[in-house]
Amino acid sequence: MRKRSSSVGGVRRSVSSDDSMTLAESFAWLARDRDAAWVALQALAHARVAGLSRRWRLQRADVEEVGDVVFLRIIDEDFAVLRRGDPAAPLAAWVTGVAKNVLRERRRVEARLRVKPLADADAATDDDDSDSAPSSRRARRLSLHHLPPTQRAVMVRLKEGVSERRIAALLGVTRDNVHDVRRRAIARLRSGKKWVAPRGAADRSWAIAAAQRAQQDGEHVTARLLEMHAAGATRAAIATETGLTQTAVKERVHRRRPPA
């Protein structure tokens, strides 16, 4: 991994695989030079996954994908998981631990060949808030809730450990399409821009809340089709995933859609 220099306490440092920078020092760097720290943390996440690739038998495309998922875990909810770590822990070793957790979850999900409803994922994301999180407006600027519906659905799935290949099958698109969505989502998270539905555009965000209600009511199939609808999946793809006819999918979406 190419070393990226920083300055902590007036001392030049580099974030590399053998660096001794601690979590506390990385926070100091983020506060002082967020853009440089962001780039270096992303590179570090990819480097640590690459170092595990042989042991975990990852293909080149998988290394890039998992590296971004590890980075997502680090930055989500304004670095909430990083804040909960031991401030004195070495950053590189800590990132390796996050990478191993992501890989374990990914393996479990692929073994089950099923996906948790988005409603459950939303609840888990909300639990990431901690009392120690800052109260400033930037505290939640990196939240997945600020992404467009399609990007949000894909990133929630990736965060859960679902592979791009499986997400592509669920949405009825190619893996390259999912890859492009992932890259755009990370770029938006870095910019801190909150998504707002264009005036007059078809807004499917209502389906996310409807999926949560359906899940709470025990209507798991309806919850699944609504979350896929929110992510922009075709009616045919939803029918294939849920086992319903396309007409039934249309009727269930219509029944749950709020009045104009």
C-alpha cells in the first residue's frame, strides 16, 4: 500500500499497513484534514482486505467490493463504529479486525442464500447512534438515510454482508450496475450532500416506510417486494424473487401506496 502522510501532534505520520497510528490520532487527523484522512482510510481498508484475499479466496473484484464495504462500516453514521473502538488501539490492526468481521458475515449470508428485510436493517442502523456521538449538524451527515433510495438499498445490503452478485440478482440488474451504484454512493457520502427527490419525479421512498410496517405486521413477502420496489427493481425481478405474479406485485404495491 502506498503510504499517505499526515501530521499528528506536529509529527509527520503515514497510514500504512505497519503504521502505529491509533484510533484517537486518526480522529485528530479527521478533525484537521477530513478529505486527506478520508482518502487514506479508504486506501487502508482496501489494503487490509487485499492482505486477507488469499486466505479468504477472494477474486480481484471481490477485494475491491469488500474493501468498500469495510470502509462503509468505518464511515457510516459519521464514524460511529470508530468512535466505539479503543482510542489507544492501532488503527491498521483495528481495520483488519473490521475486515475479518465483514468477511465472516459475507460468508454466512452467502451460505444462507437469503437476505434480511430492509426494515430489519433500518432498525440496526438506527441503533448505531451512541451517547458519545457529537450533536453537531455533521454528526449524521454520512448516514445512509441521506442517500437516494437505490443507493441506500444497495449500501444497506452490502453493509449486511450481501455480495454485489446476489444484490444484482435480487434487483434484476447486472453486477456492473450494482458496482456503479456503490461507487456513486460512496462519492455522495464523501460530499455530505443529502438527497432530495426532484420535484415531479417518481418518488419511491414511501415504499421503505411501507416495507417496515409490513415487516412489523408479519407480511414478509410484501415487505420484500416493497423494499425491492423502493430500490428500483423491475416488476419481473420482484415477481421472480417473491414467487408472486407480476399482477399480484402490482396490486400489492398499489394497495400500500399512500394517497396522492
